[in-house]
Amino acid sequence: MDSFVIRGGRSLHGTVEISGAKNAALPIFCVSLLAEGVHFFRNVPRLNDIDTIVELVRYLGAEVEGEAPVLRVATDRLHRFDAPYEHVKKMRASVLALGPLLARFGEARVSLPGGCAIGARPIDQHLKGFEALGAQVTIEHGYVVAKAQRLRGAEIVFDLPTVGGTENIMMAAALADGRTTLLNCAREPEVEELARVLNKMGANVVGAGTDTIHIEGVREMRPVDHAIIPDRIEAGTYMVAAAITGGDVLLHNCRLDHMESVAAKLVQAGASVTAEGQGVRVRAKAPFRACDATTMPYPGFPTDMQAQFMVLMCLAKGESVITETVFENRFMHVPELARMGADIEIRGRAAVVRGVPKLSAATVMCSDLRASAALAIAGLVAEGETRLLRVYHIDRGYEDIVAKLAGLGADVERVRGDA
Ligand code: UD1
């Protein structure tokens, strides 16, 4: 297994290119299942999670050619309607195949994802939505089996805003008979992006990006050529890295309007964040101010930025409280940060962070994608040589992170295998 070696102490300077959004790309590969023909996806990030979704659509019968950032997906020979456990266990987002398969073929069989490192993460809201659209949903041998001659539009109120649930039901409703209204929807930019793609394919979706989405079902959809929005979480991660190292970094190809809550926290902590051309510039100098943050559905502070922001607070002056309200078990980075000298106490869903003057390098273990990114950031400022183990978690969601950080002046290298 590869590891990263990071020698801390360099501040980051220069320009970094932000890749396409992983969480926008994954549902977009699934949406291709809704229409027969040849799709082109552009600005696709080169990531292990993308390889996993490509494997899944290939398994279903799609032909995928090309290399990120441009992939050609031909969906005229789909011949399977199931997503086996091997795919779903690698990546939960594989459950997003359920909606499109059910809508297009009247049948889908997708493995239940089960729990994951950051919590139980049920898909009850997805299933409730399919049932409301008239599908018969059963759980058989660890699989969700959904069947419907034809889906019919319905009014569905989500118990809580779920990104994947909103996306799955939106895709299914696009080909249903009649009108669907979804209430209490997730408002993430990736949901809006999916609606944009659906509409380019001939669907009729209105309101995505707000908590109420209306979908007028259509009989048929056409293939699409689409460039994916920039990854706001990758961008946010580099923003924290730039700030904590006292750097000056231009993030090229990203959208400040998708990152207002993260930018506001960085400014509160003492950094400067400005829109510049097609990107965002972050400049900062210690000392940082301690500030509290609570994760919320969009447009609140993203749970996917909680771990990275916590590292900045580890070095801020004073005490901050970081509360995680979206997932129940998302503090796995805390014990590893403690091994690097951070002073953090977990109290239920909150982490109380008392700023320390410095972090010191250690060998640390990556546990999930964003926790790993946080440890990499900690390594950039820790005294000495930090070794990050199990970096396959980072490779799921950060394209070329070693090259991008090194390009900004960080002293970081990937060590192959168990060396
Ligand atoms: C997506 C993102 C993930 C991000 C998360 C929250 C993708 C591929 N992943 O995950 O990076 O951390 O949004 O911003 O886009 N829930 C239920 N029942 C359901 C569905 C969800 O109780 O049927 C709960 C979850 O357990 C969680 C909360 O709702 O506590 C939000 O989850 P959700 O928005 O669905 O996250 P994902 O779509 O899985």
C-alpha cells in the first residue's frame, strides 16, 4: 500500500488547478443510464471513485472509452439491471444506479451498502421515494430489489435533506408518468448540476438548488455532452492548506459561490479569501483566531470540510467547538491529530479544540477520504517528517494531490508499496 511522506514547514505559493467535482461526476455517470446513445463527459476527475463507477456502468453493459478528463459513454447495449456487492461495498454512491435502472428498465437489483467508516448511512429515504413513485421495493439477500411497470409521479417529503436520496429520486422521476414534487430536498450544487444535466437530456426539472423540486416526467431522454463543475471540497481543502501554511495560493477553475460557508469561516479565522478571475485566492498569516463551526446541509458548513478545518483550529489561538450534525461518527481524524500534538476533546457530536503552538510529525493512519486530507494538511505544518499510511482513501477523491501540493512548494512524496 502506498504512503505519503510529508516534511512540514513550507508555505504554499502559486496556482493550483481544481479538478471536476467527484460528487457531481458520480451521479452523472448513473444518469447516462437513462438515455440510449453516446454521452460525453468532460472535466471528469482522475480518481479511484471514478474508476469504480466506470466499472459499474461497464458491468451494466455501457461502453466507456477515453481517459479523464474526457470520457465517452455509450449506453445502447445495457443488458444488466443489478449492481453487485463488489461494486457497492467499494463505493456507496453505486446505489445511485437504482433510480435510473428502475426508471428505464422497470427493474433494478442493487446491493445494500451497509455501514461505513463515517456512520450507518441508511438509504431509507431513497427507498421511500421509489415506493411513493409506485415501485415495489423488497430487500432480498442483502439486495434492494425494486420493480415497477411504470413509475408514476408523486409528492414526496424527505425526512431530512439527503444528497443521494434527492438525486436518486430525481433521476427516477425524470422518466415517470406525470408530475413529481420533492420537498425538503438537499440543495447542494451537485444536485443542481444533476438537474442541469437531466434538463440537457430532455427532462423537465425545476427548482433544484432549492428545497422544493418539481419534475414533469418525459417518455424518453437523449444523450448529453457535459462539462462537470469544479470540486468545491477539493478547492476547500487547498484553501485550508494555503491558509494554515501562511501561503498565498490561487485556486484556478473553482467557484467561490459554491464555497461561501467555508470562505466565511476562513475569513473569520483571519485569512483573506477573494474571487480572482476564474478562481479564488487565499492568503493568510498566523496567528489564526479560534472559531466554532457546525456542519449542516448546503449552504451550511459542509461535513466534507469538517476534518480539514479542524486542523486549522488546532493551531488557532483559543478554543473552538466543531460540531458534526450530518454524520454520527466522523471524528476519526481526532486520535491521529492528537498523536501529532493536537489538543482535542470529543464530547458527543462536538469536538472541543484548544489551539496549540505547533504540531509535530508522526506516522498516522488514514481512515476515510476527508480525514486523510486533514492529516495531509497537518503534515504540511508539523515539525519533522509525517508519514501517511493507507493513502488509497485520499486517492478516492483527490486527483494528483502529491503533484498539486508539490507544485505549490510543499515537500511531499508518494512512496510506492510497503517501502
Ligand atoms: C453525499 C456526498 C458525501 C457528503 C454527504 C453529505 C456523494 C457521492 N457523497 O453523501 O461526500 O458527505 O452527501 O453532504 O455525493 N440519510 C438517511 N437516510 C437516507 C439517506 C441519508 O438517514 O436514505 C442520512 C445519512 O445517514 C446522513 C444524512 O442523511 O446522516 C446525509 O446523507 P446524504 O446527504 O444522503 O449523504 P450521501 O448522499 O450519502
